[in-house]
Amino acid sequence: MLILGIETSCDDTAAAILAIDDPPATAGCDHAATVPQGSSGLPTKVAILANLVQSQTEVHTPYGGVVPELAARRHLENILPVVQSTLKDAGVRLEQINLLAVTQGPGLVGSLLVGLNFAKAISLSADIPYVGVDHIAGHLASVFLAPSPPTFPHLTLTVSGGHSNIFLVDSPTSFTTIGQSRDDAAGETFDKVAKLLNLGYPGGPKISSRAAGGDPKAFDFPRAWLGPRLGSQPETRLTSTSFDFSFSGLKTAIANQVRQYASLSAQEIADICASFQEAVVDVLVEKTLAAARHFACPRVVLSGGVAANHRLRQHLQQAARQDGKLQIFLTAPAFCTDNAAMIAMAGFFNRHRATRSMEMDVYSRFGTGSGFTANH
């Protein structure tokens, strides 16, 4: 099966083509839309034929963040050449595509509409079924682009600019939210702190780069545990009664710290970045491992844009080794940030919902229009 994925949820225009071998239960179906619900197994083989991302960073950098109207306009300019280049790189003709997978939400409505309407146009003109994919489901599916993905059930920490969630994943299309951000997402906090320090946009890579030269113990910034912690030893510290996150207090602490200085030296900025990053990583890792222990789930996946952060990946692996019972699956950095390969992968898992209808619409908030089973 050849799947063309399209992703335009925020400010990156992305397209990808996957060649996926169906599991035996569904192999041989003539059309994606004929695959019955409930038969979605793991593929026997996944090949990424092409995966392109057209960034808009240079457009939004002067504003310190994404400007929705500008993002939508740039998607309109980029979508056709990006898809054409993807087909060319894959050596595939449009008529060979079996299924279109397009991000339906959550995200910026204007940006989402560009991708969805483009997919509808292809579906109508080339008679190819399409499936709307939830962006978060795409991040959950990204780990299955790896040669040795986890089995079910597993726990996934998904951290990005708009979301910080812990999911208990029971199948490719069914998962339960067991932890989420109560205010700012982790990636959003990185961007806001970078703005406070005048580091530019996007904030995540800027802070990570500066943190490499800083002391993570220079500042004792707060960690919001949202529940009691029993002791400080590794074997007992992961006992928070809530798996939710809160980063607004940390952001305020950084702002208060910055205001104490008339000006900041390069080393002081590096120390603030390192201490801030450590505070975020500590909470993300401890909450995730606490959830893994609580649900007796030995397989833990890390995905989402912030999952590309080197310190987060390192800390999670170190904590898992110390625990001795956990197996960690890290999404490849290329598939952590927004990309269409993960959307195509999620489209494969949801191929039983493929349609040719022109009635599908986008949605801006997680959990308001997704087709998978997300329990809260």
C-alpha cells in the first residue's frame, strides 16, 4: 500500500510517501476504504520513500512566534510544490497512491484547511480515498516508523509546542490520556522563556544550545509535582499522585529571575537555560516513570517535538537504566518535530475510516474531532 501523508497543522508544510505491507489479515484488499474496522494490525514492513518538510521559520522569527495568517498563506504557496517534489523523490505517480492521510486537527484552523482541502482536491480528481488524522495520533504513530517498535500496551510521553501528555496506548487506534498539561505545554514554555531571554525563535533549540554551556544547578527553579512525593531516593521519589503537568509557575520564576538583572552575561544566560531545562526534564521524566510504575507498563515511548531535546532523551534513558525494569523507545529526531511520515503511518492505522466525502472539516482542539478512540 502506498500512502501519501500531508501535514499542515502549524507552520511546516510537509508531505511523505510510505510503502507499507499490510498484515496478513488485511492484505489483498483492493481499496483502503474496504478494510474493516478492528482489523488494524501492525504492518509487516514500512518503507519511507520520501519525507519532505518546508519550514516557515524565517517568516515567523521576526515576530517571536507563529503568526496564523502568515502561516496559512505560506502553506498555500508551498503545498503544491512540496507534494510534487515528494512524488518525484519517491519515484511514484499520483495514480499509484492507494490512500491519502491528512492532518485534520488539532492546530491552526487556517493552516489545517489548506492541507485538508488540498487532500480533498486530490481525492476528487484522482479518485483516491483519504483519511483525516489527528496530529497527536500522528506523534503516537511516529515510533512505528522505526525498525523495532514497541508492542502493546505501552506508555507514551508526547511533548510538543502545543501538548504535553502521557498516554496509555492499548492499540494503534486506542489510547487513554492519563496525564496532561494544566496550563502551558512544555514546548510552549521553552518558546516563552527563550523570548524572555531574547534568544529568538524557535525557543527549544535555542535554549538547548545555550544550556549545553551552562550549569543546571546554578538556579533552583521550581518543579510542580501537583501531589505528594515520598522521599528523595531514586526508588521512592517517583510517587507523585498526579500525572498532570504545570509549567506556568516555572515560567513566572524565570521571568522574576531575569528581572533581577540589569543585563545578563552570556554565562548567566547559559546557566538560566540549563537550570530551566533541567527543571522541565525532571518533571517530564519523573511523571512518566511514575505512570509506568503505576500502570505496570514496562515499555515507554518518547515522541513529539520536544522529544528531540538531547537532555530529555538522555535523562529518560538514564532513569530507565537505574530503574532496571523499563524499556525505552525514542522516536528518531527526524520524526519528533512535525512531519508527514507520522501522519501517513497514523493514516494506515485508521484506513478503515477512509472516505471520498467532501464533508470532512478541521478542528482546532485535541479530542474534539478525532477518529481514533481516545479515552480521558
